[in-house]
Amino acid sequence: MNTDSPEIVLHHYPLSPFAEKIRAVLGFKQLAWKSVIIPAVMPKPDLLALTGGYRKTPVLQIGRDVYCDTALICDVLEHLKPSPALYPPRHKGLARVLAQWADTTLFGSAMAYNFQPKGAAAVFADADPEAAQAFGADRAAMRGGAPRQSPGDAAAAYKSYLRRLADMLDVQDYLLGEAPGIADFAAYHPLWFTRTQVPVLADILSSTPAVLAWMDRIQAFGHGHIQKFSSAEAIALCAASNEAFPLHDSRFQDEHGIPLGSQVTIAAESFGTEPTQGELVGASRTRYSLQRQDPRAGTVLVHFPRIGYTLKKATT
């Protein structure tokens, strides 16, 4: 166990595919972390006390620094513990491009397939009907009216993507070589949901045994060293933190004509577009950083990746 790392807090819930991506990365790096279980649907008052508006899962916290989106969270974990590496030196660009495809295109088709009526019935088999309805309404609101693939189109695309992953695994253990990296963890998590949460539909994986064997290798990393933590404790930790967690790549890069110190909003480009407002205190090559105040959490620094997010001057 790496005892020199700062205290890592992950806000997540067990069935979240993107949370599984980060849990698997934490296992790969054998990091210790504190687990805060959050609601799967709104309202999420304790999470929003930290993020200021961002409501997607998971969120990583280090003291008063709060990191949104798994792409940025993975960069933070790589900074905390560079070895074993998530970004293979020979394929850094390719690995990031493949991970972005997996987090968007592959994920979209896989989840449209997973949540066809038969799959949704399996996911909510033991839940109250109201819970299933609330989940459906919550995710529809997050999509903002954007259509989801039909089950038939999703199945056709998913099968094609699985064959492409299998092609990459024909002669090597992982997608880009003999060691796992960010592309593997990004591609793994929507397939994990199929295999573990909707086994009634998991036969789609059986035609690509190389993919199943690769999933077994990812699963074998586990989830690292976990300690239970409450949302109240996480908020208190933020409020008691006086120093920001230092990261590399902090030089200001202005693409919008918005100076540091401005009141701005940052929101996802699609899916879960609730904005976070605060003072712009950082805009590096790769991320934005806002400072905001919360009655319970105190001064919070909220960080977002540039890719996939919009930065605007606040109107109020």
C-alpha cells in the first residue's frame, strides 16, 4: 500500500459503470481510498455542496480539491502514482483517443443495449417500481432530449465494437500491448455492466472469448484498499483543508478571452449539463479550475477537463 499518497475520497455508487472504471484504476495502482456512496439519481445535496452543480458519477476529492469526469480523475491518479503507468510512453496519444472513443461511442451503444426493456427489468428486478421510474426520468433529464439508440441498432453496433476489441487482443493481452493502460479501463467498464448487472443479456460477449479473457485480467486487479467514509465526513474534510493539492500543468492558457478571477460557469457539452459557477482560478492546457464557496464545505476548488466541457462568463 502507498502510504505517502494524500487522502483519496471517491464519491460513487456500486452500479455506476464510470465509477467501476475508476475503482479498477485504483486497483491497478493499488491505491488506498475512502468510499462515499452517493445517490444514483437527484437530489444529491451533499455531492453538490462539493461540486456546485456537477452531478455525474464519480467525483474524486483530495482535501478541498474536487475533480470531475473520469478523464481528469485518471490524470490525477497518474500524478499521484505514476507507476504502473496508465499512459504507455509509445502510445500516449493513441491511448487517449481510444479511451475517449470508449467513454463516448462504445459506452453509448453498450448502455443502450443494456437498458433495453429486458435489461432494465433485470437491473431493477429487486427495486420498487418507483425507483425504476425515478431512474428513467433522471437519465432522460440528463440526456436533455437527445435520442438513445434503438435496441436493434445498439446491438448491431455493440457486436461490431466487441469484434474490433477482440481484433486488438488477438496477439496481445491488452488493447495496446502487453501492459494495461487507460484505453483498457475505458473500454472495460460498459462491458462490465453487461456482464455483471444484466447477465440476461451477457451472451453478446460470448462470441468474443478474447474479450472475456481480457475482462478477467482487468477484474483481477481488484479495487485497491477501501475504507468506508460518509458524505458528512467528506464535507468536513473539505471544510478543514487549508491547502490546495498541487498538480503539474498549471500555466494559464487563454482560449476564451476570459481572465483569471472572472466569474464563470463550466458545464458538460452533453449529458448532465448542469453548470457549476465560480471564480476562474486556473485554465491550463488540459483543465479548468474554479473556486467557489459553500456554507458547509467552505472554500472548494472544482476541476474539469477542457475536452467535453464549455467555459462561459457568468451572467449573474
